Amino acid sequence: MPYKKIINYLLFSLFLFFSLGMLTRISFYGQQINGYLYEFVMFFILLLLFFKHRFIPVINAYKNNKYLFWFFIFSFITYCLYLGKYSRLENIVGFFYQIRLFFYVIFFLYVKDTVPRRAIEIFIVLTVLASLTQYFLYPDLRNLIYSGWDPHLYRLFGVYFDTYVAVTIYGLIFFYLLFQKRTLANKMGLSLFLFFIIMTFSRTGYLAFLITLLFIYIKKLKQFVLILALAIIILIILPKPQGEGVNLIRYFSIQSRITDYQAATNLWKQSPIIGMGYNRIRYLKINDLNSHSGASFSSSFMIILVTTGLIGFILFSLGFIRLIASNQLGVVLMIFVSLVSLADNALLHPFILFLTLSLLNASPSRR
């Protein structure tokens, strides 16, 4: 079988596994290290591409975006500086966090402009089916509280088990479809994912979505108002069974984020220039090691700031701006994910990072 066909089939299988979300998660060391089946496919694809292209994609990427590579180098240096403060297991866990982030970026350097749009379309269809199935057949996540998940009730969380991840995924797909050719299927997809975004009852997602939409339609306010009116109508008529999760004026989550920001700021002050080392936040916070938010803060930017300090934060920001903002869709995706990342760890979440780079890769405006 020709090499190109093998890569193509593997890319289709990659998105098939990715569409299963948390259902394919594999955990080690009490959920301190988590992996997903699609990541193993990524690794195999990267190996094949490396044997063909060697270091050429990395060399070319370095010429175009030195900041990103400098960030990874600086991050590794700060990680090594604090090796003596942590146990072997804690250092291993922190090292895996670094490797995963580097791995995702390198992977998309090698598959640049090769992600089949058909694979994206299949993923979108599977996401629709999985989301509707979850909402109608599994609307209650309280039975998984024991394993560290939030008790989402009558909210759309899809196969991601977290509403902020789900709303970001739905928003990314919405904006990707918005930049595609207008067809009946495209219009139906836009309507469905607008509906899905609202069904998450994620206020952070709502604000990020509306601000990004306003950015797109700043010169076409009539279209923005129409979408906003449709969203409000859907929100009004959407069933809201009893439960704190669907209460849009709930206060607890706001207070918890304020407390989280305060904790992150206090840690950052201990080493504001070079940070505490990426990523050992789980061992710096006083929390349940089994919690899924135990290794992070409520903001991706605070994670970078605490772990790599001001130097790492500046390098990271410059690097990812260059990486993502290569065209109009890239700018839109970056704005949306960045806004969500102010209140939730969206930018560094593997699902969101993977989909953001995939949609940018498959965008016709990039070619």
C-alpha cells in the first residue's frame, strides 16, 4: 500500500478514536498520568513521518517560530532546576506533562496541511451523535463523583465529562463551519452546534462565544444580533430541570475561581521570573490528588505563569500567537480558546489543543 494512503488511513482512525473522548482514557498512578488511545495513533503516525522527513519540519518550524522552541527549552531548564525538591514520581509526572505539550506541537508540524477535511467532517458527525446520546440517555454525571468528576446534571458534556471542555469543542467546530462554504449541511451544523453550546450552560463558554462572534461580525452587526436573538430564544425555551448546574446565576463556581486565582497568584509570587517548573502544580496545591483539576488552575495562563514565570509566559504567548494566528480562522480560534482559558484550563487541555491545531491544519484558508 502506498505510503500516502497508509498515513491517510491512520489519520482517519486518529479522528475516530479522538471522537470517543474520555471513553478511551487510560490512567496511571492514581490518575496522575492519563493517556488516550488517539495519542497512541498520533505517536505511530509521527514515527512514520519522522522516518520520511527526518528533522526537516522541525528545522523549518524553528526558522518561522523560534519563540515556541525557546519556551520548551526554558521550560525544561526550569523543570531541571527544581528536581531536588520533588520525589521521583513527582518528577516523572511533571516530565510527562512537558513531553505531551511538546509532542502535540511537533505532531502538527509533521502533519502540516495533510489532515483530510473528510476526517474532520466524520468527527463532527460523530460528535453530534455522541452529544445527543449523552444528553438524552446519560444526563447525570453524579455517579462518577467518586472518581473526581464534577456532578453535572441536565447539562451537555458529551464524551468529555466536563462542560467547559464540551463548550470549547462545540465552539471550535461552530467557528470552523462558519468559515466553510455555505451548504444546507453546513447551515444545519451551525444551528446544531449553537444549540449544543447553549445546552452546556457554561457561562464562560457563552461569554467567550459571544465576544468572538462580535469580533467576526463587528462590521455586520445585524448578523451578530440575529445569532444573539436566536441564542436567547433557545436559552429561554430550553428545559431547565431542577439543579444548580443549569442555574445561570449560580455563585459557587465564581467564588471557586476567585479562590483559585488567589492561590495561583500566591504561588507565582514565590518565583515570579522563572516559575516553579512545568508542571508540578498537583504537588504545590493542597487538594485531592485524584481530582481532575488537581494538576491545574482555572486558567491556562495562570498555569504557564506559575510554572514558567514571566519569561516562560512571554515566550509561550509569542510562540502560540505565531503558531495559531496564521490566517483569519486561526485568529478566531485563538481568541475563542484564549477567552475560555481565562476561567478554565482550555488552551492546555489535550482535547482542545488537538482540535484547535487540527481545524487550523484542515482549513482551506491555510493552503
